[in-house]
Amino acid sequence: MLAPLLLALQVAASAPGASSIAIRAATSVQRVALVGEATAPMLRPQSLAPLLPVVVTQEAPGRYHVLVSGVAFGLEVGVATTTIGGQVTPLAAAPVERNGQLLVPLQLVSEVFPAYVNNLRWNAATHELVIFTRVGSAKHQARLVVVDAGHGGPDNGMTGPLGAPISIYEKDVTLAVAKRLGLELKSRGLRVLFTRTTDTLITLSDRGRIANQAGGDLFISVHVNAASLDWKDPAAGRGFETYFLSEARTEDARRVEEMENQSVRFETGTAVSNSDPLNYILSDMKQNEHLRESSDLAALVQEHLASMHPGPNRGVKQAGFRVLVTAFMPAVLVEIGFGTNAAEAKYLSDRRHQAEIASAIADAAAEYLRRYERRVGAGEGRDER
Ligand SMILES: [Zn+2]
């Protein structure tokens, strides 16, 4: 019954000016309708799901983030390019919005997706997107590191330095370091997913959600620190520190926690109240199982940064960061230096030093994953997914 039906569908699909394509997996086929002119066919990316896992997130009016099997494609209405891991790739036509729905050119699905998503092939003869089943267990796949550039869009993060005209915006430094970190991780054989690759606002909870949906193995959030004006000499504050999620243990950790959680002010529809679920979630077992792992990762990040960073090592710290709360995986937040200090603001703005910082963090992540793989191999790790 099934075979003749499929044959008929294939014939229809291969006809000129086909009005649909097919998604083919090992045991099932799904049809996806095309819209628009036959010469410039478009489709709704969500219509590829559920056979192909696609998550569409609107980052800002006209700006979208399409996640396909853990690979993020940045799209903008009216702009005929897509951004993947900081790289810009041309599209056959610009994405459009119709009735509030994002439509993308078929070429994004037939050419660009297969070029970046490992298990996809396009069959031009049958107009089919073929999904190959991954061979081997998850253990043999490269680990996925989620790289989160702090702040973005209307949320500048901190600005500095103190006592001088503004020369450093945290959101720009975090994006530059995050992009570089992605390259460094890839060069170490790891897979990378960015929560943002442009100057855009992503809510703190969405950052974790993006990481979870992609099945991330590690989450690294990059930030720039700011001194408290209550300090004796705020402009002199320097150095790097790495946090993992827990209840803030010191007054200074609470200061950084408050500062980084301020981003919610820019999120529409996010109410901050006393009934905040943060403390409740902190006690959730799902997070606690990653506390030890997160603390190990934080220690390695500090160790590697200490080998190259001119500022003092301020150590591993704990605080209740919202961005870490929603990521159910070992997760750290790295404060790569103080933008309030003139010398460190200059250091953090320098591309060469940004690359060195990124390289040190990538070394830490790679070393952590090597140790972790060994633990898994010895049967002491968590269950395989
Ligand atoms: Zn920050």
C-alpha cells in the first residue's frame, strides 16, 4: 500500500513547478508545501518539523534564528543571506513574512542546510530532503558546546572605563570573544552552537532553552565585569573570574549576580517579582547533578586563563545567574576582565588578546571534555542520551 503511494508522490514532486517537496527519513516521509512563484519557491521552516527538528525563534522584529538539528541559521527579512556561526552565506532570495509567518527560499533547505547539517542530503531529481540516521551512539559524536555572548541589542551590558569617555561596550566584547571562541572550539574538533551571532537581544531564559533544545554538552557564557562604586578604588579593580550556578556565597558574588541578571529589564513581558522561581529552580535536582561538573569546568577555565591573562586570578565563584538556570548541562559564566579598569578595557578591546582569551577558554573546554569522556568510559558518568 505504501510503496505505490510513495512512487506516485515522487513523480508528482519531480514534475516541473512542483508545489511541494518531501522530507524522507528511514521509515517515514513527510510532504512540505511550497508557496510563491515556481521560479522562486518559498516555504515555512516550521513545516519541516517534526521529521526534521526545526526551532524558529524571533530575535527581534524581522530577525529570526532557525535551529536545525543543533545548527543555528540567522535570518533577516528582506536580506538575501544567512549567518551560520558568524559566517555569511548567500540565499537565492530574501526571507519574507506573510501573515506573521516567516517564509524562506527553498534553496536554504535544498543547498544551505545540507552543507551545514551533517545528516542531510538533497535529492534534486526527486525534490527530497533525505535525513540519514546517525551511525553509532551519541558517545562517538563530537560534543556540542553552546557559546553564549552576554547581553546584546538594547542591553549594552557594562560600559567603561571609569573616569573616561566610554570606549568599551560589554555586548561588543562578548560577541567578538564568543565568535572567536566558536572558531577555537571547532578547530579542536568540537561542535559549536551560538546563542547569538549578531547585536541582538535574546532573553536569558531563551539562551538556556536554545542550549537544551540543541542537546548541548557544555554551556559557556562570556561577560565583562564592572567594579562596584562602593569599592575603595573602583577604577583599580582588575582580573578574571568564572562562575557556576549556585546560590551566591559572598557579597561580591551577589554584586555580579545582580549585575548580570539586570538583562531581564530589557525583556518585554518578563516580570521580576518576589515570587521569582530562581530559588526554587536552584534547588531542582536536574541542576544539582551538574553542579560538580560545572565547578570542575569553572576551575579549568580559571587555570587556563591564568596562564595568559595579565589580570589577577579572582578564582571560581558561585552565583544564581538566570542564564545558567535554564541550561540543563554543565554551565559556566566567565567574567573575562574589568571594563571599568582603563588598562583592562584596552586589553579586552584588542582583537589579538580577544583571540588569546578565546583560545584559553577553548583549551579548558576541550580538556574538560577529554576528562569527562574518560569518566564516561570508566562507567562513572551520567547515562548516555
Ligand atoms: Zn554581563
